[in-house]
Amino acid sequence: MTEENTQQDKQFSIQKIHTKDISFETPNSPKIFTEKWEPTVDFNLGTNVESLEDNLFEISLSVTVTVKCKEMTAYLIEVTQAGIFSVTGFSEQEMGPMLGSFCPNILFPYSREVISDLVAKGGFPQLLLAPVNFDALYSQHLQKAQQQAPGSNAVN
């Protein structure tokens, strides 16, 4: 089989994008609105891959944002954005980056929009999350997994 035929056999499609879970908490309102707004932002990401059937996967991207003003939590947002993706004809080596980087990269703008909307509706100043380099995060994940693997020759 030629490389051209192999490329034509690869298929990727988005079946559905959906919000799986949303949580918005403002534990110190209304008092937080009287404080001088000098926030600190803590931002965490997580991904999950679930095989639904042959060549069909649900990828979930969990985003947690905690914003504090001094020691008081202004708000806490947890959003899980998910997508169902059809991925066919990719080698085993290509599937990791497809599911661990490419798909979360598609989902992140949806999470950013949900978070931005929740912050505004909560009465707080606009929050725009910076883009995320999912390729770099996936690479870090692989390196960490390799270092933790039994028999690893990693130097600590």
C-alpha cells in the first residue's frame, strides 16, 4: 500500500461536542464584591479518554479555575467539556497524540467560552484564559509516564 493510500484511509470527525458538567461557586459573596480586586488565579486541566466502540471515543477536558482575592475565594469554576470523535485509520503511535492532544485542543475553546460566560454572569470582571499548548502537555505526560515506568533509566 502506498503512503498516499494510507493517508486517504485516515479519517477524523467530530460526532458531538457537549458540556458534561458545570459548577460555579462564590462562597464569599456578597462580601467579596466589597474587597479591592487583586485576584490570584489557579488553573488546572485534566483529560480523560473513553473508548465507546470501535474507532469512537469520548474525550473529556476538565478545567478548574479558582480565583482568590487575598485569602478569600472569589469564585471556583469546574467545567467538563466533552466530545465524541470518530478516529479511523491512524496507527497506534498516532492515536496517542490524536486523543491526548488534538481532541482536547478542539474542546478547549468551548471550555473557555463557558468559563468566561459564568464569570460575567457571576458579576466578576472578565476572565480570558490564555491558549494552552496541548502538544507540550501531552509530551510532558509521556515523559512523566516513562520516568515512572518500572525499569526506567531516568536519573533523579
